[in-house]
Amino acid sequence: MKLYNTLTRKKEEFVPIQEGKVSMYVCGPTVYNDIHIGNARPMIMFDTVRRYFEYKGYDVTYVSNFTDVDDKIIKKAIEEGVSCQDITERYIKSVKEDMDAMNVKEATYHPKATEEIDGMIEMIQTLIDKGHAYEKNGTVYYRTRSFPEYGKLSKKNIDDLEAGHRDIKVSGEEEKEDFLDFVLWKPKKEGEPAWKSPWSEGRPGWHIECSVMSKKYLGSTIDIHAGGEDLIFPHHENEIAQSEAANGVPFAHYWLHNGFLNIDNKKMSKSKGNFFTIKEIAAQYSLQVLRFFMLSAHYRSPINFSRELMEASKNGLDRILTAVYRLQELAEKAEEKELSPEEDELLKRTAALQTKFEEAMDDDFNTADAVSAIFELVREANAQITEHSSREAVEAVLGTLEVLCDVLGLITEKQEEILDTDIEALIEERQQARKEKNFARADEIRDTLLSKGIILEDTREGVKWKRA
Ligand code: AMP
Ligand code: ZN
């Protein structure tokens, strides 16, 4: 099994640290907003990577954090006049709903930065003790030049960084020994969440979070560290500097980065405002369609989001699921009888297509080719399996299709449709909640319905709803 390692810029054979096991850390979202479908790309693609390792028999420990202390969270809390915790709890819940709706498996551990502060203080102290960090007026900085391998992931050269940044000064950081140094701990400003530390009452920088959570849940050296390609520099470069300087061993053997999800060939991002939230897309499509759309491209390539491609994905997924449902029905009725010579051949081709799927996935998780193998199998099934087929043949083809879809996180069980009566009941409950000024519950109901593709519209004549 080969995977492309950003650290070496090569496809390499995967060799786990411990036989049969994979330790994997994926940088998670900052929770101050509903996440957009760009953020969904690493979630879906690395969930697929995890599922494939599991299919191959590995025992995977998957860690993905929530960054729940950050300037953007503080800003949002001030805007709304609520606590940071109110904001982070609301959006962690929202992200978890989205992940569930995209059939992203729950992580083995889902740590929150605010619950790991002790570990961060400990690692920062170790870095100070080893001469890799220093304190100035309550702020602790990482001494970047003390780590000779700085730049090895992003292939940046310290001198080039210096030339590029000579004129840029970050306000409040004039006291740094060197502009390359980055913050590990910063003192609080009025009204900000803060924790006691030997240096000041304050909070950790972003990069130290992941170094600490990865070490705590997976150990000092892990197999795979992953995230979007925008994280290569500075986030992952800084994580390496911190972890390797503190622990004295390599941080991660393989670094995997997904390409961007673009819209009109520009990166979808919150700051540019060119985004769709997952909940907005869920109002129009099943999130299985979104997942299938992501799988249609290699995870390292850019992918352009458009209605046309979503429609094409919807049709493609329908084609697969229609075939699966037909086989499920046939399997119930099929007769137990000897395999015919044609069926024998069909099962051989089925096995060959499973191998083709595996070869695609073994080649740096080429999901696009893996999906093609599934389509070929669907064509075989549609052409060869009929009501006269033997049970063994139907079950073999169906079983293979179900297993391969599951590796990609595509759900093959028939989804239960939400009934009109259930919708009406929930709308009624929402109206009641609003009367009682329980807006949290009212919003929750609206979001639950939205995740099932039901759109509510508050009109003068009352609440109207429609299916997306
Ligand atoms: P953020 O909350 O911005 O830190 O992003 C969380 C994760 O989503 C990171 O791994 C980012 O690299 C990734 N990400 C953000 N925007 C995009 C995008 N447009 N395409 C792909 N990945 C993205
Ligand atoms: Zn991270």
C-alpha cells in the first residue's frame, strides 16, 4: 500500500510503527461557525482513508481535535453577548451532526483544546527547559532557529522566510528575539478565557494544541498526520518543530494533505465568503451525494464545486444504489441452486473488480478509480443478475458491492424516509418551543429537519415546509 508523503514528496510504501495498527491524527475545525463543505473535504477523505485501513485489517486509532479556544471564537462570543463556551458547545454539536450526516465515523478520540491545557503547559515548559522557547512579559515564544530542521515539511528555507518577512511586524510581538519565532502561550486580554500558567494567566497558541493532543492520545511518534494543504505551513511545520524538539523523536512518519475544494477555481473559505455550509447543501441534496462528489476526485487534486457536478454525482450515486436495492430484493427471493458456468465467470469478474478497487486504493487512495471499479461491477450486476440467478451469485455480487461502498462510506441500507406526520409533529413542537422562548430547541428542530432535507419557511400564514 502506497501513500504520498508530503514530508518526502514521494509515494512511499506504508509501514506501520506497530504491526497491524495505525495511529492517525487529523487536524479538526475551529468551532465558531457552521462548517462549510471545504472543511468537509478532509473529514470525508481521511475518514475514507481510515475505513480503507480498517478494511485491510488494521486496528486504527483516529484522533481529531476541536479547536475551542481562538480569537474568532472570542469575537463571536462578544458579538452575541454570550460565553465562549456557549459558542463552542453550539458548534461542536453542529459539526458532529454534520459529520454524522456525511457518514463520517466518530473519531476514537475527539479532544477539545480547552480540556488539554495542562499538557500544553507541560510541553511548553519542556521546550523552555531545553532552550527551544523563552518567555517575554508573559508571552512564550518558540525559538524557531533552535530547531535546525525547521522547514523540512514545507520545503521552506529559513533565509528565504527571513527575506520575505523583513518588513512585516506583528503588533504586540516586537519583543520577539526573531521574527520567525511563534507564540506558544499568550497572556489574556480583558474578558478573554484564560488559564493559570507559570508565565501569565492566558491561553495557548494554536500549534501547540495538536502537538500535545497527538502525543497524549497516540504517543510521541505516530503513523499519519493529516489535514488540508493550507495547514502545511505554518501549522504543521510548527507542530513538527515543537513535538520533535520536546520529544526528541520523529513526530509523524507520513504527512497527508488534501487539496482544496474550490468554487469558481478559488478556495472556498469563510474569510472570502464564497462558501456553502454543509447544512445549506443538506437542504438540497442527501449528504451522501456530497460524499460521492468528493470521492470522484483524488484527495490531493483540487476539486471544483458546481451544481452540475453535484447533479452528476447524484445520478452516479443513484445508479449504484438502484443496482444495490435491486440485488437486495432479488437476494430475498433467489433460489438456492448450483452456480451456472456463466455465474461462475461472473463471480470471477466480481473478484477481479474487487482487486481492481483495492489496487486503486492501494495507490495513494485513488478513490476516483475505486469508484470506476464499483461502476463496472454495477454494470455486470445489471446485465447478469436476474430473477433466475442463484442465491449464491446474487449474494456474492451484492456482498461485494456492499463492502466496497462501505469502504467509501456510502450507505447501502435503504434510508428510512422521514414521514410527513413526523415532520408536522416536529414543526408543532418547534412552534411550542418558540412560544416558550426556548429558541435553542426551536433552532435544533429546524436543523434536524434541515439535515433530513426538509426546509422550513416562516410565512404570515404559518410555517410551510418542503422537501429539498
Ligand atoms: P479551519 O477551520 O479553517 O482551520 O479548517 C479545518 C480543516 O478544513 C483544515 O484541515 C483545512 O485545511 C480544511 N479546509 C478549509 N478550507 C478548505 C477547502 N476550501 N478545501 C479543502 N480543505 C479545506
Ligand atoms: Zn493541527
